[in-house]
Amino acid sequence: MFSAGHASLAFRHRHERAWLTAIFRFPVKTRTVPRTVHHEVDVSSANPRGTALRLILVDDNRERAAVVEAGLRQMGFEVLSVIATGSGLLHQMAQHEPDVVIIALDSPDRDVLESLSIASTHNPRPVVMFSEAGDEGFIGDAIRAGVTAYQAQDISGATVRAAIDIAVAQFSAFNALKLELDTTRRQLAERKLVEKAKGLLMKMHSIAEEEAFSTLRKLAMDKHRTLGEVAGDVIAILDSPAKRGKQT
């Protein structure tokens, strides 16, 4: 028995087939469509508000933390929270949404890296880590967990500002590269869908490649959808098992 979902899907496919049939009954007038350039919003900026950078400081040395906090405030940074261990880092990051996280631990452990890995997955931020205790293996793990700039030295007022600047710059560069890579992957995936949909239209209706592409473009324009989305619909209809069975 067909459920309501199956009935809805069947109706949609009948509607799409009727749409395709209507297009092929009438000549498709092609026209040059000006390409609109969509500028991606730069979400990689560590400080989108344009105000003082907001920081969380993790430091297990109370006296050093007080000195560093005072120095950061004098430099114009806003220190949201100072915590002694990494156990509460996830909660603090979720509560305050800092622009940058600074970690200065004499003996950093895996719990800190685990917290950073989770935070980087859901809400990445520039992270600076100061530690003289970490070996080469730990440093590599820290970078993979989300540390943007690792400083193999003790934290001090003389080094923290430069480290923050480096972390913010590297974070922005990485996000820009990731955005470019994601865009390229999306375009390649869409191109594959369009090529497959064109091939199906050409085979089923015995038309040339140019006409098949014009058909997809007209569908996209009429439905206010992207070429990739329309191509996916065409593939779902024309490449369905039932449709292939009729052709054989």
C-alpha cells in the first residue's frame, strides 16, 4: 500500500514529467542570461563586530594569569573569563562566544585537546597555546585539535600580542581557503549533475547537447532554482528504475 509520502512523491514526479513534456512540445527560446556574481560573506573574521577582541584565558598559574590578564586589558582586549583548567573551556566558549582563546598551561593534557576538538567542530575560533612542556607529537595533536598558533614558550606580555595577531591572521587565511575549497567542490558536484541530466535528456528526447542544456537552464529560471537542483530533479525522474524499465 502507498503511504501519503509515496503519493506525494508520485504526484511530484507526474508534475515534473508534465513540465518536461510541455517544454519539449514548444521550441525553447534561448537567451543569454547575465551571470550574477554572489559575494560570499566573510565569516572568517575573528572579530566581526569591529570592537575590541574578546578573549578567554586558560592559565593554571594564578599569579601569571593575573599579570597576563592585566596586560591584555591594557592593550585594549576584553577579557571575558579566566579559568585555571581546560575542563570548563567548552562551557565558557558556549556562554561567552569569544573571538580568541588563549591557553597557557604548564602541563597541558589530552582533556584540553578534546575540548578544543569539540569546540573547533561546532564553533571554531582562533586559539593560541603557550606551553614549554609539549613534545613534537603533542604539538601536532594540538594543531589538529584546533590550535591556530602554538608557542613553545611561556606566556608573557611581550609575546601574547604578537601570538594573538598571528592566530587571527592564520585563522582567517584558513577559513578563506576552506571556503574556496568548499565552493570548488560544490561547483564540481553541480557540474556532474548537469552533465548527467543533459545526457539523459539527449538520450530520451533525441536532442543535441545545446538544446538539453537550454532546457535545464529554462527549468532553473522558471522555478527560480540553481542548475544543480534542477539537474538533480531531472535525474530523479528520468533515471528512476521505473523509467529505465520502460526504456528497456
